[in-house]
Amino acid sequence: MNDINRNNRQIAIALDIGTTKVCAMAGFKNEYGKIEVLGVGTVKSEGVSRGVVSNIDKTVKAIHEAIQIAQKNAKTTFGKVHVGIAGQHIKSIHHHGLLVRQEPEAEINEADVSKLISDMHKLVLPPGDKILHVFPQEFTVDDETNIVDPIGMSGVRLEANFHIITGQISASRNILRCVEKVGLEVADITLEPIASSKAVVTPEEKEAGVALVDIGGGTTDVAIFQDGIIRHTSVIPFGGNIITDDIKEGCTIIRKQAELLKVKFGSALASENQANDIVVIPGLSGREPKEISVKNLAHIIQARMEEIIEQVYFEIRNSGFERKLIAGIVITGGGAQLKHLPQLFEYMTGMDARIGYPTEHLASGNDKVASPMYATGVGLVLKGFEYAERNNRKESSVSTR
């Protein structure tokens, strides 16, 4: 592909700043509406803990490296990036909005809905918090309830229930600061499970009711959809790293070996492993090699994974949608690569579970990003195109007035 074509195309750049990795991804939409990934840069993340930037310099260095690799692969330079945000500070609240219209005869238009949404942005929040997203749930026009899209209807009172996601100002400010220090501009910040859901959950699943569980290194993010609308979001401050720490302690080995063991031989169900399967780990500086039973390893992983699933299940019950999730659970993120994980989810929650791969929106031949660990990155690229389309719509509506 030559550069002339590339310059005429609209490219979206995603930046997933995670606890274990920083991933930069550039892609464009081909004629079939699928994402062609031009370049990916993935480097180890050292300045992020539990989804929140804890060391600016280390994070800036990692972002810089990831961007450099992705730019080299994509043979182009980046300007604006679409960034993900996660962390324990993320909260969700529900609020009701009301708009009394001055011209009841005129049809309800996009401006009325936008006014309702912008009113939500004026909510008084606890000090240090800011609104990240405002999602309308269902609308009411006069006494007509449960309307999905009120545009084109007539009425005096326009009401709506909103799902509002908030986060700490300092957390998003630190992300902005890190990205700006690399010389890039942040187009928008998206909650990571919402980005991941774009990549791995189908519209049919969102309609039927589904819980997305994104297991990262430092956090496990939950997003619940029903009737095509996001209903509940939460961030659990545990992820794959805590499992690695447990293996390190339980098998008395160094962290690097614990991570390798988890990735290569780890399983979320001890009963699926033979008692006589043994892994031999080389000893440190001339010491005796260590023998570790794969079944014992699975016991350690299963114990911690059960704790994480219990918290996920608590969030699902808490949302009030437990009985309405016909499509069950979709598991994604780097932590979703553990063997037998869907079976453990099904056993503990009694709900269907599957692993979410971001292949649905990718053009064929993009196998290197087809893993669950790239779900957020692919989702952020998709959000980038949504953002561009929204801006184009705004510009065209301004020019037609």
C-alpha cells in the first residue's frame, strides 16, 4: 500500500494505557467497513498501577516507545489519539432529566436531546470528580414512557433516565499530561470497558442482555448492556497481576517465572489437570531446579479467580439485570486467555460465558491483534471513527443552516 492512498484515508489512532502494557494502534476502515490495522506498538507498562498513572515519567517513556513502534509500522506520523481510562476511581450514577419545551407543536429534534444531555454535565459531583460519559437510557414524552428515540415526536415534557460515568479529575488529567508530553493531542477519553465492548460484543448480544468482563493486569472492568443500552459499569481493583503474585508466593519463585508459568501452563480449573503433570523451573544462580505440579498451580489460580468472579457476580446482581442477561457473559482482556476460564465463570454464575475476540470488526489478515488482550485497542480505534463521523455530522449541520 503506498503513502498517497494512506494520506487520503482517515486513520484513527488508539492508545491503551494499561497496567501491564501500553499499546498504540493505528487503523483505517476499508471499503467493507472493517478495520485494517496499519501499525501496532506494544511495550511493557511500568508507570501504571491498577489502571491509574502512578509515575508520569515512566508512563511518558512507555507511551513514547509504543507510539514510535506503531508510527514506524504504519509509516506515518500521529497527531490525535483516542485514549482509554480505567481504575478504581470510576463510578456510575443514575439521574433523571426533564426538559419543558417552548414549542410543543414542533417535532422533538436532536437539539432538544442534546440540551437534556448537556444539563446532565452540570450535575454537582463530589470534589475532585468529573463526568466522563452521559448515556441516555430511555425517554418519556409527556406520559408516553420507555421511548428509545424521541426524535420526530411531539410533546411538551421531554424526560430521560441517564447512566452517568464519573472519574477523578486528577486521573484523567495525568493521562492528558502524559500524552501531551509525547507531543500528541487527546481527541477524547473513553472508559475502557465501553471501548472493549465495541470490539467484542455484538449488537444482538447488547440487545438480548450481556455482561462484558474485561480482565486486565491491574483491574477487572464490568459493563452490563440490555436492550442495546449500557445499564451498569464498575471497576474491580484486581486483575491478572494479583494471580501472578499469588503464584510467586505459593510456589516461591521469582515474578518473571510466575508470569511465564501462568501464561504457559495456567488453568482456572484444578479438576481439569492431572496430578502427575510437573513443570521444572531452573534454579537461581546454580541452585537446584524446582518442580511444580500443574494441578497445584491451577489450585492457586482458581482460588484467586473465584474471588474475582464473585466480585463480578456481585456487580451483576447489584445492577438488577441478573435475570435479564440472555446472552450471558463475554470475557475479554489479557486475563481472558487463561485455560478453562469460561467453564469456571459458568460454574460460579450459572450463566453462559464465552471469550470475546476482537475479530468481528477486523479485516482478514490482522491476526496479530486478534487476541482478547487487544480488545480495548481495537475498540478505541472504532470509537475514533465514531468520533470523526459525529464531528462530520456537526460540521455538515452547521454548514446547512
